[in-house]
Amino acid sequence: MASSSESNPARPGAGVRLCALAEIADPGGKGFRFRDDGRIFAGFVVRKGELLVGYVDSCPHAGWPLATFDDRYLTRDAGHLLCTGHGALFTLDGAGASSPCLGLRLTSWPVEVRGEAVFTC
């Protein structure tokens, strides 16, 4: 069964160019919003060194977006992802690292670098 983010008609299909790689700070993150027929899909991409990962922008505990401010997904030391709604931390591989998200995971949103740009997979 597909997750709600996978069945969301606003979720972009594979091969959609998101941005130039240089538009994502290292370390840093960048959020993306897509709309289709009244539906919204929110995702974000995080970059740290050679690591580039994408996630659905939804806290698995509360369902709201992680970042209160645009593109602010990492803690100050860039060691964790932060849900600013309640302060929960996630490892960069998406695993909950503090309450109330221990045992929960962010939903992956596959992305890849092609040349100097970031695309959906």
C-alpha cells in the first residue's frame, strides 16, 4: 500500500529538476512545495559534505512541517535534523533521536545529483 505522500497527486514524479546543487548550502537544506488540484506536497533536501538526502517535510509525530523558517532543517552544529515545532531531533538518516520521535522515522523522498543539479528519483 502506498503511503499518503506517495499517493499524493502533487508529489513530483521521478526526473523533476529541483534546483542547482549550489543552491543548497553545505551544510544546509532547502524546502520544496508542489501543488496539484488543491493538494500540496512538501519535501526538503539536506546536504552535508558528500551526503545528500531528501525527506517528506512532515514530522512523523505531529504531521506539521519540520522547519519554522525557510530552509532551516539542521541544528546549529549540522549534526541533526530538527523539528522546530517541538524540538525533536532526527539523525541525518531520518531516525528519531529524541522524544517524542524516538522510534519514528522521517519519510524518505529519493533525490539524486545529476551533473550540477538535484533531481527527484
